[in-house]
Amino acid sequence: MIIYGVALLSFCMLFGVFIGDVLGDLIGVQANVGGVGIAMLSLILLSNLSHHKLQLNPATESGIKFWSALYIPIVVAMAAKQNVIAAVSSGWMAIIAGVAAVAASFLMIPVIARFGTGPNHDT
């Protein structure tokens, strides 16, 4: 059932937010530090654990897989939006650093692609 996927998703999100808040308090920051990432990792681990260790009926597994697949892209998009808003409001140095990182990543694509190709045989 899809409701089990929602329950697992909500548990992982609450767990991640709690751990992120605790980490923020430990390092002296008044913010959630890595809570969304912890929630995503716990969702991945628990959804794989439920598939391998627990004997769930196919409807339950389907609900867990559905929400696991839906949660990660949404959270990545939300985090990317927050990063862009923070960069734009922080000034030009943050924008320049972001553009430089993206440009460096694009320039590394051909270098990394060479490692992935084996010997070229024309047949």
C-alpha cells in the first residue's frame, strides 16, 4: 500500500531533520546541518532493507518504491533552489564561484570520458 511508503518517508524526514538539528547545535550553528541528506540516505537504506530483509507484499513494496523514487528528485530540486537563492543574495563572489565550479565540471567531461572508453575497434 502506498500509505506505508508515506509512513516510511515521513519517518525518514523527521529523523533527518532531528539529526540535522542536533548536528547544528553540536557545531554551534543555528541551522539544520545535513538533515535532508540524512533523510535521503536513511530512506534509501530502509527501503532497500525492507526489500531484502522483510517479507512485504507487492503492494507495500510498490508504495515504498514509489515514494522513494519521488522523494529524492524533489528534495534535490528544493535544495538546489535554496542554494541559488543564497548565492544570489550573498553577492558576486558566490555567483562567480558557482559559475566557475559549473564551468570546471563541464571542462572535465571530455577528460573523464576518455577514461571510460576502451580500445576502439572498427569492425
